[in-house]
Amino acid sequence: SLAGWALGQAGLKTKTRKGLAALILAANMPDTDVFLGRVPWEPLAMHRGFTHGLAGISLMPPLLAGLLWLLDRWQVSRGATIKSRLEMRWGWLVALCYFGAITHPLLDLLTTYSVQLLSPFSSAWYHADGLFIIDLWLCLLLGTAIFWSVRIEKKGGQWRRPAQAAIGIACAYIGLNLLITDRAVAAVRGWAGERQAEAIFASPQPIYFWRRQLVWREQDCYRRSAFDPLGKGFATVSACQPTNLDDRRVLAAIRRAPALRAFLRWSVLPVAEVEAGRCSTTVSIGDARYGESGARSRLRRQSVVPTGAAGC
């Protein structure tokens, strides 16, 4: 919402009636997939799948533009007063829907949560690790700029400048974070040498944005470290944590539980944990991107498998 609103306050909202609404709504539009988790088509049911990919972003903006155009026609037919006094320009309305929509996967791409950019043609996840999932400093920057822009606009001043400056600063901030991430990944590859360091994630921290928590796969286990360019640099690498995905109890649970299979389609670094009891075994599957005890984090799925022991 802040990204779309900032683009509007930078001047794009003056291109057509309903311009600001187009930018803000389009910036949120890809997340309509959160309501589609039960649809039978997997790419659409996957969060950050089809609606966040190039194909979805190509198709959705004209639909939103059409709805806004119909709303505008209905308002005009009822004699509603148009405060902006702008003309309705269909071409610009569609263009602004595209501008707003593209900000969403680009921002999501910068997080470790990742995006399926080529869905439905590929289920590969892409990530740049440049921002925390909700970046405090970026939100404060854009929010403050929008606030001042709106205040200046009401007074008839140069209201575009605060938003334009904030967008420039935001781009520089993102560029700096990408550079830090590149150095962190290079440190991992330098340490690994001939070892196979795959699926490297360098997670920015919530407030200390320059710090990175590192996790990567090495065959059937995960290693961890940290990187702080303003501190000690590349930290000591942890022992390898097994994924446990080849455990027969984990495999049995995956076969039994659709929720586990769905989670594995999303998870990039899945890790399993088994709690064995006499009558049942609890299998938890999480993602190593989110904490050292990935299978114990809140972002996980569980399944209870009966052991079939006598008397149970």
C-alpha cells in the first residue's frame, strides 16, 4: 500500500481519475491468493505463486482497471461530485494498475520468503534477500514522505517532492542491502571452497538491517552462520543440522498428511523433527530459513502417526 501510495504522491495519481486507487489496489492485488488456498489449481492455491509471477501480473491489472472504470461510470451516472476534477483516461488507468502491481512481486522478491516468478511454468522460488519481511525503515521512510506530501498538497505547495525523494532514497537503501547480501553470500562460498553450499539464504534483521543470518544446504544437512559488515564480519559456521527428511517415520507422515505435502511444495529448506511415543509419533516439518529449530517454529506443520502398538 505504501509503495503504491508513494508512486501516486510522486505525481502519477494526476494521470487519470481513480489513479491513486489504481496504484494502491494494484499494489495489493497479488495477495488475493491468500483467499484461494483451496482451489484445485496448485499454482493459484500457492501463496506467492501464480498471482505473483510474470503471467499473473500480466493478466490481472486490466481486470482491476475494468472494475475501477465501471465504478467510475456508476458514480458519474448517479451525479457524484468528482473532487479531483481529472478526466478518466483508460490507457493511463491500465498503466497505473500495472505500475502498482509490479511493485508487489519486486518487493516480495527482496525477502527470504521468495516468489515463484515463472509460475505456472516453473515452481522455482526466487529471492534476493535485500529486505526483512516487514522492513521498519522502509515503512517509516515511505509513510513519513506520504504524510508530508499530503499535508503540502492541502496547502497548495510542491507536494510531489517528498514522495519523489523518498522513492530515490528507498532505491538507494535497497541497493545497499543487496550489496551487503552479496558480500555475505560471497563469504559463505569462500568458506565452503570445494564443498557444495546450495540454496544460500542471507536474512536481513528487523532493525539492524545490515546484519545477515545465514543458512544453506550442504547435501542432506544445513549449516548456519552470520555476517555483520560493521562488526566481526563472517561468524563461526555451525555444525551441520540433518534435515531428517529420509527418516522412514517422516516419509510415512508425508504420505498420510496432505498438509505436510502442501507445506513441502512451499518450503525451500524443509527440516523435520520426530517425537516418538508408544502409541503415536508426531512429525513436525518446518523451514530452516526461520530459526535454528525450524521444525519447532510457528511456521510449521505437524502430523500424528499411530504406531499400531498393542493396547493403543
